[in-house]
Amino acid sequence: MNGSTEILLILAAVAYVMARRVIGEPAQGKRMLLLPVVLVAIGLSDVSKAGSNPTALGFLIATAAVSIVLGALRGASTRLSVKDGIVFVHYRALTILLWVVSLAVKFGANAVFQHTDKHAATAAGNSLLLTLGAGMLFEGLVTLSRALRTDHQVIWSKGKDGQPHRTSPFLDNMQSRMTSDGWPESSRSEGTISAVKDALRAAGSRTTADDDRHDHGNHHDRHDRHH
């Protein structure tokens, strides 16, 4: 398979994922974690020669880091919903925009690198699968982290031909721990930033209530001493 064909297939796969998640699909641990790990493993084999070239290695680390950051932002930008007790994930317009930025940055960086240092670019090999997998992995981690903070089922994989969905004891255990940490359910489903705000507001309310009780108690003490 030549490079152009591989790129077209990867772009088609990304477009397929986008289409499904714009419509909305169940948050599946297998698809969000296992597939990206496989892509990263294949990608590492494609760039196995980069370790002997510091410039190529630095390029791979930099592009992978950018992909990870953009992937995490995509995960934070998705919308979560619930259908039949199962958490669904939906892409927003911002999520799609972040995908476009991710691909533009990757292809643009590759073109510039190829033009400025062809030898190092050759040593770096085809890093598209590596950076794509890394970004998808962190997108999945952030999305699953948010999904697990809801009180609804997060499945491992969809059932085929009418079969029940497969669940994961590991994910169920994680969800049990994460939902008992005192974070409001609405915050868990909407995202990390709003969750932090709601948690701080809740903490502030508790502090204010404690202060009121403390002041009320002091008032009674002063009243008792006066009498």
C-alpha cells in the first residue's frame, strides 16, 4: 500500500468516526481505548528508524504532543447524552473543528519538515498513524472520564445482531469510584471546567452554612452570658 492510499484510507476512517459521532453513538470503552492503542503500536513500527536521528525524534515527539493536546480538547468538547440508560457521545461543531486543526497541523508539519530536512523526514518515516492514534487515545480517555462520572451505563462494546451490549467490570468499578467522589451529576456529564465550578460553588455553600451556624452559636453563647 503506497503512502497516498494509506492517507486516503485514514481520512475515510476519520470521516466515518465523525459521521457516527455527530449523529451520536454509545460511549464504548473498546472503541475509544483499544483501537487507538493498536494505531499507536502500528505507528511505532512505522517510525522505528527515527531513534537514530535526533531531529526526526524531536519532530515525532513535538507532533505527537500537539496531537495529544488537541485530542484531549476534542474529548472535552463532546456532548454526552443518555439513551435507554446508556451514555452516548456526540460531536459538536467545535469537536469537528479541532479534528480539522489536528489534521491540518499534522500534514502541514510533515510538508514543512520534508522541505527543510529531507534526510530527517525520511528517518522519521510515516508518523501519521502514531500521532493520529495518540490523539484518539487521549480523546477517548477524556471522553470516558466524563462518561464514567455520570450515573449511567458505559459499555465496553455494542452487541451485534440484537445481542446485549458487553460491559466491563473494570469500567464499572471505575465508575463506582468516580461517582462517589461528591461531584454533581450534571457537572460530570457537561465537562471538567463546569464540574470544577459547581464543586467550588458547593464547597462555598457548605462553608457559608458552617459560618452561619458558627455565628448563630456564638450569638447564643453571648446571649447566655448576658443573662
